[in-house]
Amino acid sequence: IILPDEEIKAASWYQQALNDKNMVKVGFYDRNVTASRKAHMLTIVAGLSPGIDVDRDNVVEMAALFVSSQTGNLIKEYNKEKLLGVTMLLNPDGTPVFDVNDGMRFFIPEIISGGETELHHKLDGKNYVYVISEEPVTGLLAVSVVDSELLTRDFTRIAAVIVAVTVVLFGLFYLFSSYFLKNIIDPIHNTVEGMRLVEEGRLDVHVVPVGQAELRVMIHSFNRMTRRLKQLMQENEEEQQKKHEAEIRALQSQINPHFLVNSLNSIRFIAQVSRYEAIARMAEALIKILSCSFRSNVGFYTLDEELEVLDGFIYLMKIRYSDGFEIEYEIGEGCGSCMVPRLILQPIVENSIVHGFSGQEEELGKITVKARLEDQYLYITVRDNGKGMTEEEIRRLLSNETAENEDYVSIGVTNVNTRLVLNYGDECTLQIRSEVGRYTETVLRIPAAGRD
């Protein structure tokens, strides 16, 4: 040991060991304390002053062990790298131990008093980061200081590159989105909107062909489809109109309605003059039925008017079938003013008379006609106590099969069902319930509407 005795005895570790007998105290020197010429050595000394219980003769004042370490050299090499910052060693009281430069001495009191393992400080416009590690046995502090700018320089560059790449990607995404919307999404949206308008019945829709070639082909096909659909509907409408006109002309060619009505009026007049009241009433009833049938410009009238025509028909049928049946009416309040398609009850009642009561000689036939209002609908029920029908007969009666294979009465019931659907769509129903040998019941449901 080449240190003078005075310097050794004045060291803090020496004084602490003297004051605290039989306890090891540790000290540090930032230079070589031996005859060796090695530079940047860190010397660690452990000293113990024996007490009277150990050294009864009080011969030994201090026993010390000096150990030279290469740690200092490692710290010196470490501090040469600016990116790694500066590392220094301090005693617990803040006194420098190794490699503390003058610029760092200014912060030593703050480091010691802060009590934090990490802190930030600003010096000469630069931000510094401190990291403090404490050796638990000796209390030695290892302080690493690094310039924040050097520490984050590479991260800043990477962040700048990331920001630049992000901006470029967003720009490309914007361009792609604009192109995508203009050439793909917008044409598809316009086509869907055109389909919606066609669904609503507007066949004059024309979608402008834009966008990708495949989309333009699809739009052209859609436009051709709408034009063809419109053309077909017009042709169908014209065909139906011509067919209807032809049917009317055929009927008119078979019989002149005015001539027939006038002839019946003449018969009724002669019968009244000759006091043949039965013939006069028959002619009057027939006139009502024919007048209603030939009134082509009137499709609806009130239920009361329909029942008035039905009374005339019942009168004629009672004469034909020798009063073999009777009819009752149960018309609810407000039902008589409801509008109904003309001649919808006569075919149903006729079906009850002709088919329901055929072959039924012992029991008097009975027909009940009821009408009621419920939930904004008019319900009309026609029930007879005739021989009834099977499920197959009911199915055929309501289907178009009867139009070619059955008689006039069956055609009339089918016609009623068809006219109800044409006038009301899904809002109307015609149901037939029957039990063979007991009854047949026909129920009509149509929207309740007044003359307005």
C-alpha cells in the first residue's frame, strides 16, 4: 500500500470502523493504491477495528484488506460510447468514488436527495435521464446518465419513417377508396336503387352504365330486362283488353240487352193488364236481375241493393222449385250500406238450391244469409241444410277446373272467387265448410267500405 498513513486514517471508512468496533466497513479509491502501474483501477477496502473483547492488549488498531478491481477499467471503456451514456460510482452520502466528472457533480445532491431510481433533468438545453442502482451490502450507488436525444434518436427516426409510411398508405387508401366507390360501389348502388324502383312498379327506370366492364355489362342487361318487362306487360295488357272487348262483343252479338229488357217490360205490362200478377212479378224479378247483369259500367253497389236483386232471384227459383225451400236474412247494423261487387251472392245461393237441395224431397230446404262487421271487414255467410259436399268437391268448386268440366252454377261460384281476388287481392277470402248429409256454409270476407 503506497498511501500515506495520514490519508488512510482520515478516510471515512477508517473513522467509521474505529467508531463501530468489530464491524466491517467498506471504502473505495478511484486509483491504484499499490505499487502497480495499472490505470483506471477501482480499489475496494474492507476495514475492521477489533474491540477490547477481541484484542485485550489493544495492540491492533485496524485490520484492512485492499482489493484492486478491473471494474474501473470496464466503466472507462463503457463511458467511451456516447450512446451508452456515462456511468459513475458514488458513496451512499454522495461523495464521488469513481469517474465523476465536473459536469456531473452538479447533480449529485439531487440524485442523493431524490430517492428515485429513475429521474429526468435538464442541463444546457438538453434532457438527461438518470438510472440509479444501489449495491445492497455496501450501499454503493451506480449512476448511469444518458442524453435523451441520443437515447431516442433512432426511435425518432423510426417514428418519422412510420409516420411517413402511414401517410403514404392513407393516401393510397384514399385513392383506392375513391376509385372503388366511383367504379364499383356507386354503379352497384345505382343498380340496386333501380331494382327497388322496378319492384315498386316503375318500369321506366334506366341505369346509366358506368364502372368496370363487368358492371357495365350487368347494367346493360338490367336495362334490357326492364325494357322487355315493360314491353311484355304492355302487350299482355293490350291482349287482355282485346280479349275483354271480344267477349263483350260476343255477348252483345248473342243478345241485345235493351231489347230483352224492353221485351220483358212489355210482358209484365200485358200480364198486369190481364191481371196475371204472378207473371208480372216474375217478369219484374227477371228485369232486375238482367238490368244488374247488363250494367257494365257499375262494378259495385251496396249490400242492400245486392239483397234486393237476390230477392228477385229467390222469387223465380221458388216458382221453379215449387216453394221447396225458404230463406232467412240476418243483416247486422251498418252492413247494408257497405259496397260489394255486384252479383256475388246469387251464384252461391243458386249453388245451395240447385246442388244442395237436389234429391232432398222430405225435408224443407232452408237458406240463411248473415252479414256482420268485424275489424273493418264485412263478413257474409250463406248456410244451407242441404246434402253437403266432400273436400274434393269443394276444391274443384273453388278451382279453375270447374270452368271447363262443371255446369253453369259451378262456373258462377268460381267466377265469384276470381272476381273477389281481382278486386281485393289478399284482403278477401272465400271459404266453404261442409259436412255431407248435414250442411254447407260459405263465408265471404271483404274490406268494409261505404259508397264514398
